[in-house]
Amino acid sequence: MRDENERIGIVLVNLGTPDAPESGALRRYLREFLSDPRVVEAPRWVWWLALNLVILRVRPAKSARNYRKIWTAQGSPLLVYTRNLTQKIHAQFAAQYGKNVVIKMAMRYGSPHLATVLSELHRQGVSRLLILPLFPQYSATTAGSIYDCVADQLRTWRNLPHLRIIGDYYQDERYIAALADTIRQRWAQGVPPRKLLFSFHGIPQRYADQGDPYPEQCRRTASAVAIQLGLNDGQWYMAFQSRFGRETWLQPYADKVLAAWAADGVESVSVVCPGFAVDCLETIEEIAEENAAVFKKGGGKTFDYIPALNDTAAHVEVLSQLVRNTIGDWLN
């Protein structure tokens, strides 16, 4: 390091999760999440009325029921996997650099909040700061919002740190290889399916039309993994999930694709969600339960959700090397 006493802070940032699978906790979480103008681009007063008079009165109870289906003894899967992942990466760096490198996890919404974690690092005297949003594909709705939060916090610091932010890693070779290996290992346990569906979280089509690079980055990720698997164009497809409201979102929609495949006589599918670093409500409940039911109701027989990279050794290696490649000059 340039200074043996200099401290480097590394923050892995995920979207967030409610503190409990209860209506009150969901209401607090959704209020913060859906109040972010990066997430919902609409006239503020119109959206305030819709959010506070309709959505926050109806949606928390339904969301709480869904969260209760996936909640574990340790808490939300997203929180548990993100915490484990962070601890494993921290252990790697601590063994080599000791206390000079501090690695923490944070949530953009909920707890531990990114603003709180940054304040802790500031008090610890961190002079170099790396932010790693756990979103392989960049979108203004995710990584862009994290940029905003970081900027808001640093505005209050007198002595600014050297700052780097990893905007995306959608074509990182280790990330692509880890995804392909995960799929291969799953298929090695049984007969490969007729179709492989790559399902990514959606955003409004309007955002993409205005320049958000997210859908193109999703396509490049899916294509790169399919190439590593040696799949032809008829063996895989890409779709988007988790749409909200009446506005048109990125298409095709995952549930519509699965229903159409089942109607066409496709009996077996695998679904993987490369945009989610760790499993969460949208993968465990929405894909592995809701979308599986859609496929089977239409006549499909075998639906296999392939878990996210989560806190596996492969994922730890992917992100550790990504960090080393980004701040190698700080470390050496």
C-alpha cells in the first residue's frame, strides 16, 4: 500500500429487504424504496398520492404474506446470503491485508442502510472507498440509485476519500463462467431440459427508450452464458419478470413465455436469474413458486429453478477478483 496506515473501505451493496415479514415492516421498506425517483420516474405529487393513498394501504399485507413463505430462522434470504458472501470475501482480504482493508455489506433500502455503513467507515478513517453494487447489469434504478446515495453522503464529508464504483460486471469472464458452471452442475444431476430461460428483473420500457443500458447488458450476459454452454438459438430464451403497475415493461414477460411454452408442448424447462447476485423474494417465491405453477398449469411437467450464485466459493472468487482488478494499485 502507499501508506501502511491507510485504510481501504469496500462496500458490497444490495437492494434491501424488510426487517420482518410483517405489514408494518413492509410498509416502511416499500415507502423508502418506492419513494426513490430513480425507481419510479413520475411527477412527484401524483406519485405521492398514489403511493400513500393506495399502494401503501394495500401492498404491504400481500408482500408480507409472500415474504413469510421464504423467511428463514436467520432472516430474509437476501440478507443472509449477502451477509455470508461479504464475510467470506472479508476473510480472504483480512488474511492478506489485515485491518487495512475493511469490507462491509450495505442495503440501498432497509438495514444496514448504505448511508449508515458509509458513516461508520468515515468514523474509522477510511481514505479510499470502493463501492460494489451487487447488480451485474447496470440500471439507473439500481446502481444509479446507489451512486446517488453515495454522493449524498460524501457531500457531508470534509475530507473526501478516493472513490471508485463498479458500475457493472455483466461480461466479466469469471462471472459468466461461474453461471455456466452452475447450470452444468445442475444439469449433470439429471436430464437437461428442453428449454433454458434466462429471467431478469424488468424495468419500464420507457426507461430503456430513454437510454438505460440494462436490457442490452442482460442480452449480452445471457448470450455469453449460452455460448459457454454450447446451446443453439432454439434451446434458450431471455425474458423479464417482476413488472409492476399498468405501464409497459421490458418484454417478453417471463410468465407469458412459460405459459406459451407449456401450451406448445414443452414439458421441461430450467430457469436461471443471472441479474440476482443472491436469491430473494423475486427468485424463490416469484420464479420457483409462482412461475413454476404457471408452467405446470399450462401442461408443463418439469420446472427447475437454478439457484443464484449466492455465497458459493465460485461467487466469492468472482467478486474477490473483481475487487482486486479494480483497486489493485491501492492494494499493492
